[in-house]
Amino acid sequence: MRTLYHYPLSPFSRKVRVFMKEKHLEFDLVLENFWEKRRELLAMNPAAQVPVLKEEGRIIADSTAICEYIEETSRDVPLIGKTPIERAEVRRIAGWFNNKFYYEVSKYLLDEKVFKYLRREGAPRSEFIRAGKENIRYHLDYIGFLRRNQRWLAGDEFSLADITAAAHISVLDYLGDVPWHQNEVAKEWYTLVKSRPSFKAILADRVSGFPPSSHYDNPDF
Ligand SMILES: N[C@@H](CCC(=O)N[C@@H](CS)C(=O)NCC(=O)O)C(=O)O
């Protein structure tokens, strides 16, 4: 029995959902409104963050810790590289999106457009939204650069690097904040990710009060 406590517009939750689907693992989803800081959430994760995985009574918090745990315990196809040098590159790029991309793009746009509203923290600040929209352009070009000689972001195998980048980008695409015309190679990469069965449930996500962009679940956007 495996349960993931998640929030649909959390990029970190999405990363774990896709990762577990790629590993062909069965799991239940529990919607966690993390800003309410439920006592049960705090007991599982004192950071009061999603995602949290509960598996056979064991509790694992933090999306990276969860993915590493699954990688080490599943016998399915490796998603964090086969050799030490491959693993280093997958982790470097996943780290780029978990940290650099998150703090330069996702956090600005998500906090201002969605989480502030849910936490009743007042109106979005336009300068933060502008900064997120400006910064995403450089990250799309970086995705295009990474793919100049290879199929996926960390090499020719689909990996946690692609899952992490796509999880963050998919939330911004839901909000209509990805300027796809900026980089055709990045767009082609995301089209490939979108067509994977592991991504189907992500494209079906809907959050009341926040309708998705018109092309969000369109494979040919
Ligand atoms: N390092 C954590 C970050 C998770 C995270 O920041 N989740 C956000 C939702 S997207 C959250 O729960 N924020 C609430 C908070 O930080 O108080 C992970 O990878 O799981």
C-alpha cells in the first residue's frame, strides 16, 4: 500500500507522480492543502511541504529523497543513470530545476498567481510575475542547448532530469506562462514528454478557480 500526499499544482509532487508511473508503481493520491498545515502533515513532514510518500507505514518526505528511495528499491528501468558519471549528470540537471529554475521562475509565478490566493495573502505583485516570465526564457534556451546533441536532457535515455524539468514546466504551462515560440527544440522536447503515458494524469489535473491554458493538454500545441 503506497500513498502520495500531494498538491496538483506543486511541481515537486508532479515529479514524484511521474517518476512512480515510469516505475510502474501503484499508488493512491491524497490531496494535501499544505498551507493549512494539518497536524497529520506536520507529523509526517515537519517542513509542512508536499510531497510526502507513505509506503507500508514508512514515511518519506522531500521529492528528491522519495525518487532516490524508489530508484534504489525498484527493479524497473533506471531513471537516475546507469554509471556514476551518468548519475552525476542526471542529478546536476535535476538539481538545476529543483533549485535554480524553482527560485528564478516557478516560485515567483506560482506563489504570486496561485499560492498567495489560496493562503489569502493579498494581490499578486506584478514585478515578481514579470521577473518569472523574463527568467523562464533563459531556461528554455538552456533546455534547447542541453538537447543539441542528444535526445533527452541528460543523455539519450529519459531520466529524472527530464521528469524534474517537465514537472516544473508543466505547472507553468498550466498557468499559460511558457513562451514556447522562444525555443523550438525545447518545445519539441516537451512534446515528447507530454506524449508519455506517465504524464497522462498530470495533463488531466484541474484546480478549481484556476482553469488551465487552452493548449495545456493538447499533445500538438
Ligand atoms: N525540497 C522539497 C520542496 C517541496 C516544496 O517546496 N513544496 C511546496 C509546494 S510546491 C510546499 O509544500 N510549500 C510549502 C512551504 O514551503 O511552506 C521537495 O523537493 O519536496
